[in-house]
Amino acid sequence: MAKIANTFVSTDAVGNREELSDVVNMITPEDTPIYSMIKKTGAKSTNPEWEKDDLATPKENAQPEGDEYNFEALSPPERLGNHTQIFRKTLIVSNTQEAVDNAGRQEKVKRQKLKRGVEIRKDVEFALLGNTASKKIDPRKMGSLASFYESNVSRGRGGANGGFVDRTGLTAAATNGAQRAFSKTLLDGTMQQAYQSGGNVTRAIVSPYVKSVFTKFMSDANVAQFRYAASGGMNTIIATADVYEGDFGKVMIIPNRVMATGAATARNVHLIDPGMLEFKWLRKIKEDKNLAKTGDAMKMAMVGEGTLCVKNEAGIGVVADVFGLTAAS
């Protein structure tokens, strides 16, 4: 009987014992800034929903003495939702490969389980950062952060918001605009919008290139210069900054390696209040142990299912359509 398609066999391996070092390093970064900073909760359906309510706009409120009450109409809160997305990683390894002495043990099943779990978390981060509308027909897709922004937004020429659509119960992807350079002016303007909407953004998630652009804010004429006292031993040239304090709050600038995977994710600067976001797991990442045993091989599948919850998009914001990979892309 022939082996199952895509079975990884010993002759495919590059790490079987010869003269290779036992130390094999995983160079793929494991950091997932947005997913790591937000709260993780449970979901009970494939379409978790929540309510969003806003305070009334302040107005003059002076009433005459002894006046009869006038009862104001009650505005119901807005009902929003998102659809869960299934994340999966699989592998199949021959029993011979599992048995041989393998340099670094990188191709052993136990090591691969850990690796696949890390990869799923990075896929979750990628899903958060894309510009993806939610989708309820298989395969279901969760709406990304970019698909929720409506209130505190700076877009390039021709760009347009997506947002949650009551009629369909789905989010819509944003329309990309003409790209422009990230600047202090764009950041200040969007932070002001968020402040006026009642938001308290404390994190700016950016691509590695945009982080390097932010560092150049130090040369802006309107930015206070800072100095470090020289201490004993070697002196250090300081050419970076990690926190920006403007007129409307203080934000930590966090570079995100996942955003460097392409222009679609690198073009947005996400201004985040971690308290406004949650990730709801319907099924937390774990191994499916119910795989049927067939052939002379070991199978493994890691599966998770969850979605993003944006409690109130007025509490977050985005500087969209910036050059996120280079000065021209």
C-alpha cells in the first residue's frame, strides 16, 4: 500500500544525524504584540455579539424651578458582532523519521507541535492586522481591525472607511487611499480625534519601517530635545525613541514584525486602547487527538477558532495609507 500523500519521510529530512550541530535555532520571530496585549475571553457561538453605547453630546442643562419633567426618548445601544475563524496547522511524519537520531530534534513531532502553535498565534496576529471583511459562509472569516474603523481615522486621498453594517451583520473592508509619508501631523490629528471621541489610546502599532520614521520625529522643530547623562565606561549614541507624548496623550510606539510581511498590513498605524479590544476563543488552540491512525506514520493537527471583539471603535483609531515598507511603498 502506498504512503499517504504529503507524508514527511526520513529521506526528505535535512537534520538526520550526520555532522550537523545539535543546536538548531528558530529564527522566525514569535512576538504578536496586539494579540498578546489584549484580553482573551471565551465565545459560545460562531457569531459572538456585543453592544456599543455612547454618551449623549454635552449641552446646556438649566431647568426652571418647579418645572414638570419632559421624558426623553431612549436610544437603544448598537448591536455588533464578528464571526469566528478557524486556524489550523497540520503535519505527518513517518515513524522511521521519529525513531532516527535527529540533529537538534527539529523534525521530531513534539518539537513541531510547539512550532505549529506559535505559527497559529502569528496567523492570528496577521488576521488582526489585515483589511478583511467578516464572512459568515464557510470558510468563515473574522473582520480585522481595519474593517471596524469609522470614527478616528486619517486616510489618504480616495480612501474610505469600512465598518460594521447593521443590515448584514458583517464588517466591510476599508477602501485603500493614496499612500503618503507618516508624519507627526498625521499622528497628532488622529490622536486629537480619538481624544474628542472619548478614547484613551496608549499604543501605536507600526511596521518596522514606520518605527524608523517615528524616530525622526526627534528632529522636528516642535519636539523637545532630550539628553542622557554620560556615565562611566562606554558611552552610547541614542538615536531612537519609544514613547510619544503629544497634546492629547502619551502613546508607546510598538514595531510589529508581522506587519513587514506585505504592504497590505504595513500601510496602517493602529492607535490602540487595549481595554477596547478582546479576542474571543470558541476553541482555544490545542491538538486534535482524534485523528485516525493509518499507515506507518504519525499525524498531528493543531486547531483553534476565535474572533476579534472591538467593544467600541470610537475608543481606537488609525492613520491609514502610509508608506509602511519603504519611503515609496
